[in-house]
Amino acid sequence: MKNVLVLCTGNSCRSVIAEALINQLGKGRYNAVSAGSNPAGYVHPQSVDVLKRHGIDPGKPRSQSWHEFTDQNFDLVITVCDQAANENCPIIFGDYKKLHWSTLNPAKSEETEE
């Protein structure tokens, strides 16, 4: 099983959704956690709603700092926002591959809920 760390700035929406998708779709092959460089301190409620609406188990997400994972080994570290990709990441141990999936922040969308 490969361990994955998904990084974002606030860890309230994009990284939470990516974590849940990786865990459900990669069940048995991947174990994902998510964190932020400047955690918002809450998970955006619509993130959980979107996951549930599409039959994805959100688990028990929480907005947390990437510093909580500095002593763990990861196979993949994925940044999902451009700001986090350009920040100095904390020391992550292990021989990991870093990926960047540039994703717009749905929490800042001015669109209607539909």
C-alpha cells in the first residue's frame, strides 16, 4: 500500500476531497491523508456534502497542519493548489515522488450552489 500526503494551503476543501477520493478509489492500494500549510481550522461543509452526494465516504476529515506529518514516510506528496506548490514544504522523510494537481478553490467560488 502506498502512503499519500495531499497538501493545500487551508486544508478545508480541495485536499479533503482529494484525500477521500484517493482512499475510496484506491482502496487497498493507497492510504491518503491531507494537510495544509496554513490550516483553516474547519472543513468546508459543502466539501463533505459533495463527496456524500457522489457516494464517496468522506471519512472524518479535519483541517490540520502539515507539521503533524513530518515524522511519517510517504510514497507520494501531492499539492492541489498553486500556492502550496510554491511554499517550502516541511521536512517529509522517505523517498517520495512529488506531484502537483493545480485545482481551483471551490470554497472561493462565487457561483450558486447548483
